[in-house]
Amino acid sequence: MTYRREDFMLRLFFAIWFMFVPFLVIYGQGNKTFEDELFTFNYPATFKPDQIKNSPGMKLKLISESYGLSVSYVDTGWDESVSVWDDRISERLYNNYSGNHQIVSTSKETIKIKGGERRCLKLMTNSQKFKQGVTYNLRHLSYMMLYKGKLFIVGFISNGKYTKTSSTAYPEKIMKGFQFKGREKQEVDFDKYLLNLTKQLNSQCPMRIDQCTTHMNVVLAGKTLMIKTMIDDSCENLVDYDEFKKKMCENFSVALEKPFVQYLDRNGYTMTYMIYNEYDRLKKKITISGREILNYYH
């Protein structure tokens, strides 16, 4: 079979056209950008601005055929070193922002946003809406982040019900267009800090503290920093354990940064001195909490 030149050019044109159709479908829709003093949001143009009513703190409200999207933030008054993953913080936020919805899933996650990653709390809930005798099932997804002492909530709402295994791939894709503005004090990874502190202390053991006391080793067991300490038998009658505890609290208040000790207090970490004699027999346990150390900061 032979083709005329016109037939060949027409077929070539359609071949090239269909090569570019997927590209046009993906990129032809474009994006839009919302600007706030603390964040920017680059979102698909399929979302349209929606009116904000009676929602203090809400800065952006969008709607598409399938999703509603909002961005809000409120001032917490918390120090910038506070992490949204702190147990007391996360429990409070889950309770405050689940409302009367049915909680499906809560988790501490790292979300990808524009320019990097961010610690967040992920909250998935379900609710029902009654309108003109019809019941509508609604699913809600919130990403909660802390930035410069403010709580940011990026919320998604759509028809249907979440289960614990439901995919959130589409909202996560949208989150990649969210970006904070300006610089902030970096979140301190307190877990790594505590582990490194333990290693540093342990590398110096055994450490002779005075004529009676030697720190033998330091171990991190769960949320307890355990310091094995030997007191010479000849000094047993000279040791005032109450004074010993007081002195340790004073020393920690000088050696450790206050935000770190605040973290210990919020998350229930303690330090326990296991006092042994020269024959490796346990004589006394002295436990020091973060709250007790905080009393010595000026």
C-alpha cells in the first residue's frame, strides 16, 4: 500500500499530537499561588476560592469538584523549641480539633512540603451531614504543624468515609505546594540529643566525682536515664541522700539547657541514680524528674 505525501503528513501530525496530549492534560491546567505573611500555597487551578464565614484564624478556603481545602493558624504562646510530636501537645491537639467527629486515625508523621519536610500530626475523622432529609457522609483530614509559636492546620474535606487503611495520596500531593515563609529556630530533636548525651556521659565513665563517689556507667532505658553510682563503704555514714539529690538538681540546671529539661518534664523522662556499694550491691535509688530540675532555674 502506498501513501500520498498529504496522508503521511497528516498521520505524522496526529502522532505528534497524541504524544503531547498527556503532557497538556497534566500541565495545561496550571497552578495558582496564595500569599500570606507566614506562608505561601501553590495549589491546582481546579480549586476555586470560597467565602470564609465565622472561622477565626482561617486564611484560605478553596473548593474543587471533589475536595474542600482550608488553611488556618492560631497563636499558641508556646516556645519555638516545642515539638508537635510531644505527647502532651499531640494529645491536646487531637482532642481539641476532632470536635464531635468520629476519630479514624491519629499519627505523628513527616509531611513533604515545598522546600523540605515537616513534622506534623495527621488526624483522620468521619462525620455526617443531614440536609433536606438526606444523610451525607463526610471525611476530614487535617495536617497540624507548629511554626514560630503558631499552630497551622491544613484541612481537607470530601465525600465518603475514611478507614484506617484509606489512601491520602492526593492531599499529600497538594501539601507539596505549601511553604512557610522566613526563618525559624530549628526544631530540636530531643530524642537524638538525649541519646548523644548518654553516650557522652558514658564515654567518661568510670568518673570519680569526689573522695567518696564514682559514676560507673550511664544507660538509657525507655524514658529513664539510669546512672550507676558507687559510693565507697567508708563513706556510707557520711552521705546525705537528700543533699545529694539537691546538688544533682542544681548541677543539671547549670549544665543542661532549659528547653531540654522542659522536654523531659513534658514527656515523663526521669533520671535515676542507682547507688551501689563496693561489692556491687544496690543500696539506694534516687529519682530526679524534669520538674524538680526546673525548680532550680532562675
